[in-house]
Amino acid sequence: MINGISAEVQSQLVLSVISSLHDAKVNVLALVMDGHTINQNMVNLLGCKIMSDTINSSIPHPSDNSQNVYIFFDACHLLKNIRGALHALPKINTSVGTARWTDIVRLQELQASEGLHAGNKLTIRHVKF
């Protein structure tokens, strides 16, 4: 339903929905979303600074100035996106080293063959998703 919607329109829809929920006596405390570019642009338009040195992760409530609405990107969804990127790409270079999907597969195989599991809780379901 929102394919092709702009961040400007989305931000106005979000504010309208929050106001309507407030009128219905529903207290909106937070917005949780995936990290899609449109969502990032929307939260910037709403006044948040998520991707900067000075983080501001809340907006004033559109119907109640004494309250803020907090913005969160869904960490589990973002981690699944990283897993998908690692699976699709042979390697990802970072400032602290190189990440490879094959290393994750090898770690899972080692843990399964030895019957030991590190604190990572890595299972075959993570590798064969």
C-alpha cells in the first residue's frame, strides 16, 4: 500500500495516525520500524537525528506537547538484513576486519561436530534460513 510513497507524505501520515490514536485515548510511546531509506528520511523530516554524532531519537507528540514519541529501528530485522547481506556477498570489509559468510558456516559446523555451543547460540537454522 505504501510502495512509492515519499518520506514527506509518510511523515504526515504518521503524525496524523498518532493524533487520531491520541483522540481515541491510545497513548503512543514509540514508533518501531525497519531501516528502509524512506523510514530513515521520514524520521529525519520529523526532527530526529539517528545517523549522526548527536543522536535525537524522539519527536514531540503531535497532540500532547508534554510527551515525546520515541523512534526505534527494529534491531532483529536489521540483524536479519546483515545476515542476508553476508550470505549474498562473498565478504564485507569493515574498519575492524573482514566478515565472511563462510566463517559463520564453519563456526556452526564446528560447534555442531564438537557438541559445544558458544554464547552466540548459532544453530543450523541461522545458516540454512
